[in-house]
Amino acid sequence: MSAHILLVEDNTDYVENLKEIFEELGHEVRSVHTCAGAREVGKGWLQVALVDLKLPDGDGTALARQLKDDNPDCEVILLTGHASVESAAEAVRAGVWAYLIKPCAVPDLLATLDKATRHVHAQQEKRELARRAQVAEKLAAVGTLTAGLSHEIRNPLNAAVLQLSVLERRVRKLEHTQQGPLLEPLTLVRDEIRRLEHIVQDFLQFARPLQLAVKPTALGPLLQKVVAFIITDADRRQVGLEADTSQASTIAGDADQLRQVFMNLLLNAFDAVKEGGRVRLSCEAHPDAIAVHVDDDGPGVPAEHADRIFEPFFTTKSKGSGLGLPITHAIVSQHGGTLKVTKAPLGGARFTVTLPRATER
Ligand SMILES: Nc1ncnc2c1ncn2[C@@H]1O[C@H](COP(=O)(O)OP(=O)(O)OP(=O)(O)O)[C@@H](O)[C@H]1O
Ligand SMILES: [Mg+2]
């Protein structure tokens, strides 16, 4: 299990040594030699810190407290050349994970680091679950309200569309020169109403408890259909869409709902890239599941938004409803799958949907 490790130590030889060992094990390592540097570099990144007790601008125990304030899930391992009962007691009070005496045998250090890493990952997972539960609660509350509201909005909207076509027919009967200035605003109103309809439809879908019709579904053909449907959209926006579904196999799923999942992710990717950008859909086979990646070469999801993009109504688009990802997430979760966002090899965002394989009967 790998971690983001921060080394806070002013003995450069020792630091280089540890860095090499940790990096070889797959950890990401950063090193600093002051308390101030540690707080700056560690903030929002650090998972496990190895801190020397005596630092040029302060004391390791106080730093441990600050690091844990800045990064609530992190763990700190204190290293010291001269142990005393007082400093050990102080370290325990500061909530450090372990207190090791230098020179410390590498296997001991690695074992301690491994335990701390596992603990940090478990804590972070717990926090993520709590956050998801909160989102689910918000979804449920909002759902009931929007279901009622959306139905109410739909009726007047339908009436407006009907009247609009009456108006349009009348305008078309006018002389040609008079038609232009009247038709243009009419088209604008029609487009805006379509947009409203789209939002209302999203709301309704979101509010309705999902009824899945799960059966063994060939994922490859399903993905190919989505791509065939959306390719004109890609062409119109001058986005290069590639799809490799060779690793796709049969999963347990509801084809209609899953089509929506991949449509949402692909449309988001189209929105994220510039003209001439690239979007790539690919599959990865795992023993019990199939992972589908939707990658793009856009700017990616900024760290400050990563937590929020699955929240209902969170959007950075002027014409977005912010319901695409929450709906997608709900559908995938109901399939017993997962939806994760990471960095794509293309440079932008990678959204990965993992779905369980169909079980053989
Ligand atoms: N591929 C991506 N790259 C970068 N940011 C993304 C990507 N996909 C989604 N996002 C971010 O997540 C936000 C929420 O996405 P979501 O699909 O839920 O809503 P939306 O696309 O804004 O609106 P809607 O889907 O309802 O039209 C987006 O506004 C955008 O900021
Ligand atoms: Mg969207």
C-alpha cells in the first residue's frame, strides 16, 4: 500500500537514503528540513510524516500537532537521536503514531510505516463513506421536493410550447420580410424551453427511486452503441473520440441506465476539452469486475472541486444542472459498482466506472 510521505529531517544523507528506500517501495516522497517547510509542503497532501524531534526552527512534537491539525487523517512518526521519558510522554500526548530511536533498523522503520499507512487509508475510507452517506441524504431530501415541483413545472411548460407553435404558424403566414425579426426571438424562446425541459427531466430521473432491470449484459456492444449515438456530437464539437472495448465482457446491469451513465461521462468529457481535444473510452478486465475509463485531455478536476462534483447541483457550467454525476453515481452504486475520478494518462480527468461481472448460473 503506497502513501504520500513527508520527511522532516535536516540530515541530508539520511534523508536521501530513506527517500530512495521509500520510493523503491512505490511511495511518493517529499522532504523538507524545517517546521515551516513541513506545514507548507504537507498541507492537503501528506499521509504519513517522519519527523525529527529537533529541527532548526522548532520542535518535532509541536510540529506533529500542527501537521495533524492541517491534515486530520495523517499520522506522524517521530525520530529522535536522544530519547527521554519526558519527550516520549509528550509525543504520546501529541498523538504521534510511533516514537523511534535513531539509528533505527530499516525493517523496523518499514514495519511501522506500513502500519501507519494502513491506518491512514482506513481513516480516509471511513471519511469518504461518511461523505457519501451525507450526499445520499441530501439526494433523498432534494428528490422528494423536486419530484413534486418538476411535475408542476411540466404542465405550464407543455402549454407554453403549444402556444409557441401556434405563434410560429401565424408568423409564417406573414410576409417574408416581416417573418425574420419575429422568428429569431421565437427560436430563442423555444431553445430555452427545451433547456428547461431537459433540466426538469433530469430532476425527475433523479427524484424517482431507480428501478433497475439487471440482467447479464454484453458491455462491449452497449458501449459501441453509446459511441455510435454520440459520435455526431463529438464531430460537431470537433472532439476526437476513440473507443477500445476489446476488454469488455458480460456484466450484470440495466442496459438503459448504463447507457445513461456513459453518455453523462462522455458529454462531461466533451465539455471539458477544447476544440480539437481528445476523449478516450477504454475497458480493463479484472477477475470479478470490468472497469471502464472515460479519459480526456482537458484541464482535469481541480483539487478544490474533487470533493464536490458528486454533490447534487454542483456545477461550474453556465448551462449545467449539476445532476449528471450524482445520477451517474447513483446508478453505478445501485449496480454494486464504483465511480472514481483520477488523473487521465491523456492529462485531463479520468472517470472510472467499475461494474461486477455477470455471475454464471
Ligand atoms: N471530465 C471532466 N473534466 C473536468 N471537470 C469535470 C469533468 N466532468 C465533470 N466535471 C466537473 O463536475 C461538475 C459536475 O458535473 P455534472 O455532470 O454533475 O454536472 P454538469 O455537467 O455541470 O451539468 P449537467 O450534467 O447536469 O448538464 C461539472 O460542472 C464540472 O465542473
Ligand atoms: Mg454533466
